[in-house]
Amino acid sequence: MSFQKLLNQIDRVIFRKRNESDLNEEIKCHLDLEIEKNIERGMSPREARKSALLKFGGVEQVKENCRDSWGTRQVTGMIREFKLGMRLLLNNKGFTVAVTLTLGLCIGGNTIIYSVLNSLLSPPDYPEPNRVVEIYNSYPAQGIDRMTSNIPIYLDYSEHADSFEFLALVQNRAVNMTYQESSTRIPGIYASPDFFNLFDVHPVLGRFYGEESFVRDSLESRHVVVSESYWENQFNRDPSIIGETLYIDTQLSTIIGVAPASLSSHFGDAAFFHPWNWNPNRETEQALLNTRHSNRSRLYGRLKTGVTREQAKTQLDVIDARYYEIAPERMKMFLDSSNHETLMSTLRETNHENLGTSLYLLQGSVLLVLLIGCINVANLLIARSHTRLPEFAMRSSLGASNTILKRERLMECLALAAMSSFVGILIAWVGSGTINRYLLNDLLPSADNLSILSSVDNFVFISALSLAVGLFLGLFSSFSFTKKRLLAFIHESGGKASSSKPMRIFRSGLVATQLAFTIVLLVGSALLLQSFIKAINSDPGFETDDRFTTSVSLDFQNYGDLERTVAFRQSLETSLKTIPAVESVALSSGIPGITSMGVNTISIPGYEPVSDEGMPAFNVCLVNSGFFDLLGISFIQGRDFDLSDMNRNQSSIILDRNAAERYYPNGDAVGSYIPFGNQTEPENMSLIVGVVENIRHQGLDGENMDFTSGNEPMMYRHINANLRLPRFNIIIKSKRDFADIFPEIRENVAQLDSQIPLYFSGRLEDLLQDTLNDRRAFMFLTIILGVMALILSVIGIYGVLSYDISQRTNEIGLRMAIGASPKNVLGLFFGQGARKVGIGIALGIIGAIFFSNRLRSFLFEIEPTSFLSFVTVAIFVSTIASIAIYIPAASATRIKPMVALRTE
Amino acid sequence: MSKKKNSLLQGAVELLILRALRDEDRHGWGIQQRIDQIGSESVTLKQGSLYPALIRLGDQGLIKSEWRITENGRKAKYYILTNKGRKQLDLEIQQWEDFSNTINLIIAEA
């Protein structure tokens, strides 16, 4: 098609009326001129006109030929039918509202979930995201597929791996930031110099730190870059902040630049970017070899142009192998037993891995709900097209082609879908606001706020979805009447239209199908609900009532050595105990079940790991004496830490029951020695002084207390065991209210050191339940979807049955006239409905058995085939469905035979 | 009716219209008069078949149209040959002549 023609056609579609009137006027002009000429030749006006018309050919025919030449007949026809459809729908308000709400709800839900998926899985907004990878350690045999990395690896790769343009070491770290006397605890990033180059970002203001910042105590190492949001919130985007100073954990730092918001969003909303300070003189070659796998930081790399990930991986494998040759014996053993491998993934893949499954399940569920909604509407449309059968039959016999009638159905459905998608956008908009406000942090901690209206992708999705819905419905409703049926109807000479048998079976099939989908969704939500109830009631293994916690972080400047730290802890403990009604105080490096603890692998003398098992691994928690007593964790053997442990130069250890039973099956754990780090002399090894009961240390929904891989047992060490431990938790037992006692705790801490802010505070019970937030959010969404599905399919059953009954009024009247009792009639229709429901439930249960297996990783202490969930859902759905079929069936019994027969 | 005959006729009508517009811009009736004038009675067409042909020519970009006032003060739609149309006309006349020459030659030889 030529460009000119396209322009003309667009003009003809848009300005159809003007084009029509132009054509009329042109033809009229032609005829007038011809008539004038004829009159000049001496004809009478009447004759002149007749001759002109004759010579011209049929005026209407010419117009039709011209319209054909316009080539826009199809389009204008469709537009006309679309408008007609809209008009019909607007006239039929009840029907239209019901349908657009149903479909709108479904489309809206789909849009929300899609936009979440899309925002998570869309490539990050830094240039060439596919070249930026995280390089991480994997220890599959230890049950750890993904760990971080560490500085010796960074140094090694920086020197030897030329596959990467830049490498950067990154650590998330919260600090006490003090600006103009006010101190807050904020999250930030410590990163090596090439960090900004690697992500290819540019400063919003000022500059980024450079190469020199890596050297500890250099001038550049005291510089800091703040994030755009911190700049906005704290400084109101004041450009004069460059050169301002603030304290980061009591180190005086100068602000030199502002980093764009996009960068922070990939790093847990970091408020600042601080140079990674590294002291080459402090770490010996040997220390680097020893700490290579003490994973504490994340390592990122930007691949050089043209270098594939496979090539880079091969190079890293060679470097790792070189390390293995010179590694200490202990490390070799660890690497062998853990099947260590260095792996790479892009940020997108990481997101995908973390959140993919639950979101795909949700998207699947919400699509099911849409399907149920569509089936409802399709059923309604089929019913409606029946009532319009006389009209269609009439038009068909007057010469309307079957194609045109079908196209008209299709356009009406597209109009319906267009209205629904408008409602859907509204619902998605409102829904995303609600999600942003209440659910986002639990469901998607790494996602930004959802904005439905700002992404082109979302609109493409909505359009595609509503087009699909419209076509789906259009096909249903245009197949619901065929030429044959129209003819049959005409032959019946205007008799009331009744549904054909195949059509009735088809519609019953639809009802059963939607009920089956509903069962699948509801069984899924019931399983999740059951898991959640189990998890929230599960026994953590320690007391949480009347226990509070808060945390402190000591800075290096003032508490740089063990003595000062120990002294601070002692005075803190003493001071807190003076608060009225405080029963006891404990300090620890972590709170079991709430904070995650570091996993250490240790070789235990006398224990030989089985071939496929890694080295013994422990969750290590540092605690003071009194910790076990305060939390009500009982001793099975031995004793708590005491003063004698602090005075010896060897440290003491307490194991949990799992560890003791596994590694000391003869019950001789207490009194045995374990080497820690480089302790090889027996007098320097650590002594096991006690064994305590197991606790659920991975959260309320953690693995059960049995020993399994991935659920490492606990090892407790004394909090002063040769470690400085700047960050620790305070746990307090008191009958007082938390809100009431907390200000006093704060005051007591401030008296010791006013520069130390408290963070992560609350009742143990609340914090423990917070660990279930993501589970709760996922469960709620699934339940909402399940209930939506139930409502929709109940409406569906009700609708189909009432329609059937309305079609058979005549028959019912006849039956009753010749002696059928209301009971018989009720039985007839109830039985019909019950058959559909029964088939639907049976199909649904079969479907649910397959589907619930996919939920396995979200379930807690129940099997995917939990009898309770299946039976409850089956009973629940059949009760509701029975009500839905009873109501129309009962109304059938109220039909008066005389009235029914007379209406014919 | 076979499609071939139809398209041959169509082609002829379009050629005649372009030829009629070569010397001056005309409205529909004027084109008709011009064709009648030069073609005498040998080419008889329903006058109405002119208009679909005009639309097709417009879509090909060979002619354009605008509303003007005739010398008798009547509003009429005038058609104007575009540059592209002029070239196309020359080309088609050339082709037509070549074609009819060939046919004439064959007929003469036979």
C-alpha cells in the first residue's frame, strides 16, 4: 500500500461523514451540469433529468462502487459495530456492571501481579546489566548453594583475572552517623574504589572517591559519598553540603559527592557509600590464605567487552586451583569436603532466584481467577445471545450475512473487554496503592514502590490481556449460534428459543471446570493457612513472654580493644539491672530465631565425616552467662559459663543437644576439647563445658529441631572469648511494658556513652512473629484469590442454573399440572446442579493433588496432601455450592402451573 | 465477467482520465465531456464509473483534488494531474503505443 493511500484511508475512517457528503455533492454537481446541458439542447427539465440519470447509471450503485474503492468498508463496519456494542451494553446496565466488575477485578489483579514480576525481573537501570555479575562462593556439599566472597579473593582476582574490566568488593554495613550532635543508625555501603565505574554511574553532585581511598588512613579514605535520598531527606538537596563533615562511627568524614538514587536501590537503600579501607601491612600473606573463605563481603565484576561468562569462569577456576596448591591443609580439607565452586550471576538472575517461585505461583493463580471470571461471563453471554436469537434470526432472513452477525458479536465482546480493562486499570491503581502501603515490605523487600501507570509494559500487558479476553468471549458467543440454529429457529416459526443439548452440556462443563479451578486455589490457600497457623504456634524452644531486646554497636575508635569492650559490657549489664522491675539481663551476638547467625565449619577431633557429608558446621552464637537462664533454655549436661571461663586463656563452649548427640554419641561431650582457628596445642583448645536443649534457631518456621543438613546445630561461646564483638544484643526480662521500660533503658545507655544509638528494639514475641511476615503476605494474597475464585464460581453456578430453569418454565408448569409435587421439581433441579458441583469438586481435588506439590517449599510441617485441608475445602465448597443451587431450584417449585402455561 | 476484461477496461478508463487532465484541471463532469469529445461515440461508458476510477487514481498519488468555484459560480471538485501522474501518463501512452503497434504489425503481417 502506498503512503498516499494510507493517508487517504485514515482520512476516510476518521472523517467518514465529510467524505460521504463530499461524494454526494460531487455526484449532485455532475448531474446538475448534465441536466443544464440537456436543457440547453432543448429538452424539457423532466426529460433532461431522466436522460442525465440514465447516462450516469444508478446513483446509489455508483456510491457503493466508490465506497468499495475507498477500501475502508471493513474498518468502518467494525467501528460501527463496536459503537453499536457499546450502546447495547450501556442500555443493559445490570449485565454490563456485573460483567465489567468481574472482568475488571480479574484484569486488575493480573496487572498488579504482572507489574510486580515485571519490576523485579526487568533489567537493572545501569548500563549493560548483562555484563555486571556477582561472583560468589558455592559450597553445595555443605548445603550452602550461595555464599558471599571475601577480600583475599578480591585481591587475588584483581591481580590475576583479566576477564573483568572492573572488580569491586561491597559490604552492607549499618553505622552510627552523627551529624550536628544528632546520632542515628543508618544503612550504607563500604565499597572498593572501582565500585562506581563498575556500575557506570555518575555523581549527581560533586565526585566519587578514587584509587587512593583503598589505603587505610589516606586522606581519601576519610571521604564519603551520600545517596540522593539521604541528601534530600537530611539536607534538602542543598548543594553546599560538599565539604561538610560528619561522624561515621566516630570517624570524622568529609562528604565529597552525591550518588544517584538508582544505585542505592540495588543495595538495600544505602544512605552512603564509604571507601573500603584496607591495610596491606596488617595482613600477612599467610593470613590471606587462611581467611580466603571467611565470606563477609560481596564481590562484583564487570566483564570485559567480548568476554563471555564461561571464559571468565574458566579463568577463575584456574586461579582457584592455583590457590588450592598453596592453601593450608585445613582449607584444602574444607574445600574438598564442601565441593567448593566459584559461580557468577547477574542481578536479575539473583532477584529471579529469590522471589521467582512465589510470584510465578501467584501469577498462575491470578490467571486462573481470570479464567474463572471469563467462563462466567461467557456463560452469561451465551444465555444472553439466546434471548436475542429472534432478533438475529430476523436479520439473518432479511439478508444479514452470517459473518457480519458474528463480527457484531465479536465487536460487542471487544467493547465489553475494553470497558473491563478500564475498570481493571482503576482497580490495579487502587490495589497497588494498598500494596505499597501495607504489603510491599513483607512481600518484596527489594522492590521499589509499584506504579501501575508509569510503565509502558503494563499498558501493553493490559491491552494484550483484554484483547485476549475479548476474543475468547467473542469466540464463545459467536459459536453459541450458528446458521443452522438460526434456520432451525426460523423453521420453528417463532417458538421460544431453547438451548440445544450440546450447548447445555458445554455450559455445564464450564461450570464444573470453574469449580475445579476454585478447589485448586482454595486447597492451596488452605495449605498455606494451615502452615501459617502451625508456624505461629510452633514452640521456639525458649521463653519469649516478658522478654525485650535492643541492640548496640560500639565504634572502633573508643572501643578498639577487648578490655574496653568488656568493661563497657560489664557496666552496661550492671547499669541495666538497676532499672526497677528488671529481673535479668543477658548479652548475645544474635537472637535465636530472629537474627541470622554465622555458620562456622570446625573439625572435631575423633569425628570422621561420612563420605558425602561436609565438615561439621555450626551456627555460632556468642552469649554471656545468664543467657540460657533468661531464655529458659535448660541444661542437659554440664554447666553455664562462669568466672573461671573468663580467667583461662582457653575459651569455653556449650553445644546444643543435636551437636552433642551427633558428634559425641557416647555422651562424653562435656570435658572434650575443640580446636578453634589455629589452636593446635591442647592447652589452647576450647573446652566443652555444657550441653543445652535444642531451640528453633532459624525462626518459627525454621526446620524442625531434628538434625538435618542446612539446619546446623548451635554452638555457644562466651561473649568475651577473645573477640571484640562491637555489635551485640541486649535481652532483658521484666514484667513491665516495653513502651514503659524502653526510655529508661535508653537513658541508662546514654549515661554510659551518649554517642551510642539503640536499634532493632522490641518484644521478643513480636520480633519472632515478624519473621513470618513474608509467609503471611503470600498466604493472604492466595486466600484473597481463592475467595475471589469461590465467589465467581458460585455466581457462575447460580447463573447457569437459574437460566436453565427460566428456559424450562413451561415444562415445569406442565409437570406440576400433571401431578409433580414441588418436592419432585426441587429434586430434579437440585440433582442437576449437584451433578455439576460433584464433577467439579472431583476434578478440582485431582487437580489440587498435582498442584499442591508445587507449594511444597512454602509448607511448614504439613504434607502437600494434608487430609485436613482437602476435606475442609471440599466440605466448604460443596456447602456453599449447594446453597447456590438450592436457591434457584427452590424458586422453580414456586412456579404456578397456570401462570407458566399461560405465558406461552 | 472475467477479471481480466474488467481490469483492461479499468486501465483504459484511467488512461483516458489522465489524458483528459493533461491540458487543464477539470471536475468530474468536465472530464466526462472531454472524453466524449475526443473519443466521440466509440468509447461509451456509464458516466458513474468515472468516480471509483478517480478515487483509485488519487490513492496512487497520480491526481489530487480540491474544491473550486466554476465560471458559472458553481462549487465543484476539480482534479489536478500531479507530477507523478504526468510521468505515469507519458509512460502509459508510450506503452499503449508500443502495444498497439505490435498488434497492428501482427495483424498486418497475417
